[in-house]
Amino acid sequence: MELLLKYEGHYLPPAWERLGASRVGPKVWQFADIPEASLGELLERLEQSTDGQTLAETLAVPLYDAASSSSTFLLDAAIPFNALITRLRYPWVLQDIGQRIEIHFQPIVDIGNNGMVFAHEALCRLRSPEKRLLSGFEAFSLAQRLGRQDDLDLACQQQALARKARDITPGIPLFLNVMPTTLLHEDWLSQLLAWMREQGVERRDLVIEVVESERVDATRLAERCDALRAQGLRIALDDMGAGFNGLATLAMVRADFIKIDRALVHEAQGSRVRSVLLEAIVSMADRLGATVIAEGLERPEDLAFCQGLGIRFAQGYLFARPAAPPQVDPVALPETDDAWRIQPQDRFKLTDVIDPGVAVELHTPIEAVRRHFRESPSLPWVVVTDAGSPVGLAARGRVLARATRSLAAVCQPLRRALPHDITLPALARSLYLDRGEADPWTVISPEGEFMGVVEPMMLVAHILSRQEHGTSLHPLSQLPTGPSLRQAIEMRLGRRHGSVNLVYIDLDHFKSFNDRYGFIRGDAMIRTLAEILRHVFVGRPDRLLGHIGGDDFILLLDREEPTLLEQIQRAIGQFHALASHLYDPADVARGYFTTDDGARHPIASISVACVNGSSGPLRDSVAAAERAAYLKKVGKAQWGSVVVIEGTPPTMHAHAEMPDLHGWESHALRTLEHLLTQPRSRDPHAMDHVFKAYPFFEMLFELDAEGRQRYPNWINPNMYGRIRAGGAGTDRSGQPYFTAPHGSCKPYVSAIYLSTASEDFCLTISVPITDDQGGFVGVLVGDLNLASMASLLDRRED
């Protein structure tokens, strides 16, 4: 038999010729005289020696006899390479897939109500003929390769509804996963409703969970969700904060539930970046009337973190793993320590501003309460407690009324009870959402006991008047922002009579980047630019770097800089060198990325407007911003990064590529290779001298030939308390920093990601470890944060 492969890509796979293939056309390769029994072995060798992207773009045609080589047959028989090898490995997926499905349930727990089970999520599992249980990800990956993804999705839904009717009490909702392609099919809704009628499942008991498996048009998705809502069904958006479900989708779909992605929640305590992201999602959910569900909770610290944010519902291994029988009894919530709750970004404490107030027990005789008011003529109300817990307010006029017979008769419900350790952002959010009368709020202890009261308007005044360090810094970039930045601009303009040089730096196509890659990478993009600008421009008193907001930055210079254009060009070059790690490699190779509308957008493009007053004096920051907006508009009409300098007419400078800036990667990798000559051991301080010499590493660790960590993490002393020690014995064989060097024996450089170890945006590099004969024996891995990468860009190898 023969095997034909057609590859449409630009880079020819050299391994194919070594495996016996001959090119019979510009894009066609032929493997001839293959024993039929050896086809699977050949496909295995091709898979092992060819990168995944190449195979994804390859079509395969197996020919079992020469007569089947007509053009019609070839066209009909061509299938993706991955589909062909999957057919041979897993032929049972092509059969009745419904017989292989097992539905498992994971509870969604009410962490604000003693661990009561609020709902269950139905999860798909597949049982192979060898009795191996495949996860949902594995199952749908297989089905997708064979074009059976829709079949699997529908079969899982039907069986999940049957299990709901049989095993889950009415009134407890079922979260049913539905792929967007299924949900958008015009006949799917009628089929779903028919299944519900057959099983007797009430519509109020079903929540359609939109799985973020692929990018879909948000407008179409919103229209479809409106149709579901019209039928009495509720909507949940899955994996908020990662992938395709961005803020635009959230705003348009108007989901009833928002499930926050595990990557944001897991080990999030103490993370400045994650705190900002989570608070933004929770705040937006509050405004849209949606309920937040935190996914991926695995530790008591995660639970305390979510409780501190005011999140009520959660899901994760901390409570229960997915299992065939649904969880019935309440989940025992672990005890949490205040030390693991959200750490405030400043020194605000609610207990510093509370008033002890006057509290009386619910069963206190009415005459005794009246005495309180008579003895304190200015007392407007008392807090009513029941066994120490606040339950309501009793106003002066009602208590003193002759008709009042008991305290309970005049007790009014509390407007709001605040935990004593509430964070300032959460408190500000409560003030924004609560716009009622001026009744006080009560403050309660961890045990729910009354601690005192606060007046909402007093809190507003306190927040507005706070001048503590950090309150005027942007939470993502840690650069000056808001009113303090505007005041600094006005002061410098006034002091210099409008002759200040202002440089406005703006990320181009940032919304498109967010829509394409998700807002976590968007935040990483902003942080990357902030670190580059800080590295290039910060450090002199005659300069001020600020973050205007979003993707806009500003640099103020008190005097003219002859080399300013050169410095800006270098900053743009450094940004290009780092930001390329935030895009998919294929997009970087093309030099652009595309959005759903087919539009092309350049990689890491920046518009810079230099306002110098040459076309007229600058009265204030508003006039400067208007002039910068015009200059940026001129620059944005060009492709790629452009610097526009004010003048009559303005001058425009396209960015000149600086190849030397890309040497930072090789420098970091050579440094890591040099560390292979250093003694390494279980001593956690064995590499302290290395961190002193190479401070850009925040953590190092070593893996053996099987991908298991040999020693505990070696941590940069500057990162103590932020990165956990330990790790010895952990299996990391599935991580790309191991699989890439293991397969190629070459160094590896990752994309920029949000690290769960340091709670910062980082990049991981690794180099293979070999024995005297050149055999692979392990990997040495190093993590670098954005600030370190920025500093490496100016390093030069000797």
C-alpha cells in the first residue's frame, strides 16, 4: 500500500524524507510499498518526528491498491493526518459513542451558607474498551479529530438530563455544558426542550453553561441566549478570564452566572495582578446582576480569598471531585485563617473607623430601651442583636411611641452587614451599589458578632480624603495615575509656562488583541510596556512616567532631550522583542494577527506622539491631550509602530528594527547553561550565590530524565515569601519546558504567562542536561519576571 501526504505550509518537514518519503509534487509526499500492518507504525514515527502545527496542516490519503488512485477517489479519501492516526488508535470512537459515555457530577457549593450544595455540573467521561476512563478534555479532543464532536456533545446532554431526572432532587439546578456550535444550531433548542419534556426536567432546574471551546460571534451568541432565556432557561458563561469569553461577550450575553476560570482563582491570594482582575470581574458581575461562581478551588487559602471578595458560590477539588453519584449532603468547609484572606493593597482597616454604637438584645424590655434614648437625646437608633449577632435597627421615634409594646415590633432589617476585614476595593464597590437611605451599616466579627457601625457617607469622605502611599498608583503598572497624575501634569505645565515636553505612548489595536487573545494576555501586554518604559525612562528627577489608563501612558520631560527619538525607538524595539512572546508563533511569523472580521493587525504596534509646544503654547493638560490625539491619529494611519513629533508640519518616524535586542534570549539561555557547571543539591540555599550574580532569575529547579523534580525549588532570596519552597518529587513531565528539550535536546523559551508561583507575569526558559555521551538526563528550568526581562534587553555578552 501507499500513503500520500499533502502539506500546505511553507516549511518543508525534513524528517519525512529520512523516513522514506519522496516528493511527487510541490506539496505532495509519497510513502510507497508499505506493508498494510505497518501503516500504524509509520504514522507513529511521523507523529514523533514532526511538529504538531505541521501535522495539523497535513492531509493524508492511504492507498490500498493502485486502482484506487483516481482523482475523484483521492479527493474523497483525503482526511487530516491527525484524524487518520486517531482512527487507527481509537476505532471505537467511530462506533456508537453513546454507549461509552458516563456522566459524572461536581457540586457547586454555597460557601456563604455552610457548604450547602447549590447545584451540580454534569461532566462527560468516556470509558474505553480497555476500561480506561477518559476525561472530558480527552474525550472531546478525540471526537473533534474524528469529526464527532457534535455527536458527543448531544449524547452527553441527553444522558445528563436523564441522570438529572433520576438522581438529582427537583429544585437543585443542573449546569449543562453546551458547545457554542451546538447552541447556535437552529434545531438544537427544540431538541433540548423535547428531551426535557421526556425526562420531566423543569426549566427552572436547568442552566445552560456555554463552553468556551472556540471563538464565536458575540452578537449571534447573545441572540441565541436571549432565545433560551425566553424559554425560561438560565445562562452561565464558563471560564471567564481566559480564552474567548472576554468582557465584550459578558456584556452582550447578560449571563445569569459567570464562572471565573481556575487560572485566576487557584492560588490567587496575595497576588496584586489577580486581585485586580478578580475584583474587576466581580464588580462587573454585580452591575450586570449576574452571580459569580469561582472554579478550581483546591486549598483553604483559595476559599478564604474568594470569601474575602464576596463570592458566594464555588466549585473545585477542595469540596468534591467529579463522581458518578451526585453529592447530596452539605460539604464541610475547611477552617480558614485570616492570614490567607485578601491582603489589602494599602493600610486601610475598617476597624479604624467604626463607631461602637449602642446595641441591645432583641428580648430587652421596651422600657429599658426607652431609657437609653431618654438618657441620650442625640441617639437616633440602636442596633438590635440576637445572641450577639446584629439582626436589625430600632429608630428613636418608633421606640418612644406610646403604642409600641415590644422591641421586635419596631425592629427594621439591616441594610448591610460588613465583615471587619473587608478590603477597600470591596467596600468601595458596596458604596457604589448601595444607594439607599443614610441608615448605618453594621460591622461583624468572623463569628458574626456585632462590633460596631459605620455611616456610609462617612466612609465616602474617608475614602476621598485618604492620602496613603499606593492609592494613586495604577494597580497593574504601579505607575502614577488618576487625579495625582493630572495634578502633576498641570503643575509642571504651569511651572514651565507650557514648555514641557510630553510623550504620549499608546498601544495600537489593543481591543482587537484583547478580543483575539483574552484580557489576561491583554494585561500582560500592558505590564510589558510599563516595564519597558520604566526601564528606559525612569530614574531622573526631571522625568515623570505615568499611566493615563487602559493602554495609554505619558512621559513628562522638564527639558529638551536631544536623544529623545533614539530613546523612544529603543523602547519600541525592546517592547517588540518581549511582546512577541504574547502572540501565537504563527502570528509572529506572519507579522500580523487577524480578528473575526478578517482584519489584519500588526504585531506589537505602538503609536507615540511627542508634544513639544512648537505649534503653540500648551495652556493645560486638556490642550496637550487634544494635540497628542491629533498626532496619534496621523501615526495610526500607518502600518506598524510610528513616532510623530509636533511641528509645522508634524514629522513622522517609522520604527527601525533593532536585531541586537533579540539577543536577550540567548544571553539568558547561555547563563542557564553555565549554571549546569555549578553544584546543585537539596540545600534550598545552594544557588543563593547564583541569584546574587544573576538576579534576573526568580526561581530555578531541575528535572530528571522522566520529568520529575530532583530537588526543592531554589528561590531568589528577594522572592522569599512570594514563591513557595518544596516541589521535590513533583511530576512535571507534561510541561512544555520539559517536553520541548526532551524531544529536541534544544533550549526552550515560553510565552509570557501569569505565574501561579510568583503571582506575576513571567517567562520560563529551560536547557537540556546531558551526560558525557550526549544522552539526555534532565532539564534545568528558570523563571524570569517582566522586570528582569526588561533589564536583560540592555545586557551585552562579552
